[in-house]
Amino acid sequence: MPRLRFSTAPAKRRPPGRGELLRWSLLLLIAAIMLDQLLLYGLWTPVVVSSGSMAPALLGPHVNLTCAHCNTTFAIDADGLPPSGAALCPNCGARQPLGDARRQRGDRVLVNRAAYAWRAPRRWERTVFRLPDQPQSMAVKRIVGLPGETIELRAGDVYINGQLVQKTLDEFRQLAVEVYNSQHGITDADGTPIGWNHNRLWQFHAGHLTFESSAATGGDRGLEFRGNQISETIASTIPPSPALGLDEGHFLPRQPLTDDLGYNQNVQQPLFEVSDWLLEGRLNVFGEGTLQVIMLGNRGRNFHLQIEPNESRWKLFGEQFGRPLAEGMLPRKASDESWRFCLAMIGGQVCVQFGEQQLFHYDFKPGPAEYAHAPIVFAPDRVSVDLSQIRIARDLYYRNSAMSANLKTGQTLTLGKNQYIVLGDNSAISDDSRSWLSSPFVTRTQLLGRPILLQRQ
């Protein structure tokens, strides 16, 4: 029988003929003419972002740094550099000297001025508009309130007509701020990944968090995520977590999820706890026992997701174990394969998804915000666990207070016809509908279009 032979040598490509070169040249010429016409007639307008009010989605003038400990690249506000001369890495909390880092200009965006020609502006989309009291100046924010609605800000969330606005999972992904990524993880001297509690039964290597059932002989087997606070200037505003044991003071204590932002390295303001979060990545569980994923303190409600690999089943419980609130089957896989999974708590919803299965939602009545030391806990019992590609992100938090010009604590605003409320993602430094003295509203005629990121330095 003849044998197949596979050559490893690259295939020889014929050089393009004159006809093909002419065709590509013509297409490039047409594209250049179309772009020139769009710019000429103002349908697309190039703009440079001048402030960090929409960070991290859009950056103003900034400085790029790479952490020497975890190799994470991050940007900080060039107009608010830390006076100590060292920035704190938002991934691991290590201090990174500024050195001779260069100031970079803000992001370049193209404004699609035809975006609202055929439809109305939508909630949560970014928009470029003329400032109400400075019509010669443009700004970019996010649309939060729509015409005819009554809006209120409560504990960082948006309420419309007295009801909490629930985001879909896709909307949440577009808005969420990443607070942890295992691809950039770093361990302390004992091998425990920074950002999680010191449980030596769990190992971290090559981006994987692993637990071997044979290694557990009793005691606490839980792996707790410790949150994202890295700002040392305000570290005392939230009670510290016990027994952190971080190495030689190089790293700062981790705390519950807050609205801390690595871009803001010199903002002297308190932090606020953020209740809504998303965790996604890959998971492999095998053994005769169970893995409990404990979701704590979200708007006064706690939930347990129980994964039973031998039964290929998951169950969702409330605070009291008993009859599950919901259950479903796990996708089929080989023992050495992992599931793609997603867990989220978003605005009174628990979201669960494994593989390509349909996303499951469980709605619950939100309670008052509660302080939670560990919003996410993995607790194995007679199973081995392999977590990888883990990404944790938090929701935006819209700050307000009794000192705000508009949308004060407990205050509502009713929008008229063609009026919109716009807020910045970086709420700690954003000048927006909360602070404008002349009027909190942007009119439809002042909205210019949607920004499209063109270049970031």
C-alpha cells in the first residue's frame, strides 16, 4: 500500500501577476477616496480623547508601564502621577517606578456622525456630544438616561422609574472593568497566587489554579478571591482581611471588589464596594465528590453552585441547602478536557453557563448592599480541580453624594423630550451630568455620534 508523505517545506507561492497587482491598487485607491469623502463631508470626525473620564475603555493622556513582577502592562493618568514616583500594578499590587516612562497622548477615535441618522441613541453606548455650556467643545461619555425617564443613582447603580436597570450579560461584558486575569498571575514565596487567600493546598503554575483531592486530609480547602483594591492612599477605608501573609511588604493587601481603578494613581477619595461581577474561564473537575462555588454577599444574598462531575450535573442553591433553585446537565467531555464556563451576579440575577449551553438566569430580589470579604470561593470536596484562563471583572460604579450638583443621594431627575443623561465610566474623576451646574441634560441635537477607537499609544 502506498504511503502518504507530508512535506514540511513551505509551499512555493507564485508572485502576483500584473492583473492582481492592478486590482489591489484599484481597491486601495477606491478605499482611500471613500475615506477622504467621509472625512471631507464630516460623516467621520477624528478626535483625540483629552481626559481619563472614560478610562479604561478610552484613555486620555497617559503613561504606559510594565510591571516587573507579573509582566502586566497598564496605563496611568499622565495628569495625576503618584507623588511617590512609583505606581501600583492593578494586577498584583507591586510598586512599579515611573523611571523615564514617556507621556502618551490620548486615544484617537473616529466619530461616526451617521450613527443616529436611522435610530435613537441607546442606553450604555458611548457617545460624543457638544458640552451644554461650551458648545465649541466636545466630550465623550456613556448614555445612561433616556427621554421621558425618571433616573436615580443608588449605591452605584442606575434606577429608572424606581426600578433597578438590569444589564444583559453581553451588556455587562461591554462595560465591565477587569480586575484579575490568571494569565498575568503572580505567586508569593509559598506558591499561592496573589489575589487569592493563602491556601497551600492549591497550586498555581503556568496560569492554572489546581487542587488535588489526594492532597486534602482535612481543614479548609477553600480558595477565596480577595478583591481588587490596590490604592495605598485609601487602604484604610475598608477593613482589612485577616491572615493575608504577603511577601516582604512588596504587595498590598487584597480586599473585596471595589471601584478602585489602576488608572487613578493619585485620587484621594474613598472606595466603594461593587456588588456585581463576572467570572469566566475554563474548569475541569473530576472525582466522586463535589465542587462548591460560593457566591457571597451580592446585594444581601448568597448562593452556592454545586458541581457534581460523576453525575454530570450542576445545582444552584440559596443560602440554605435543600431543594435546589435550579439544576442542569454538564456538557460531555473527556476526563482530561475542560469546560468553558461563566458565572456572574448582575443586578439581581445569577447567571450560569457551561460550554455552548444556553445561558441560565435566576432572578432574585436584591437586598441592601453588604460588605463581603470574599465574593467568590471555590470549595472542593473529594474532587480534583483545574482552573485556567480565569478572568474576573466588576461592574461600573456611578458615584454620587449629597454634594453632587445633580443626582444627589436620594434625588431623582425626570428627563424631557430629546433629553439624555450621560456619565463617565471613571466616575471618580468624570465631569458629567452629575456635576454640570447649567443643566444635567444633553439634548438630541447636541449628540454628534458614536466613537470608534482608532489608535492607542
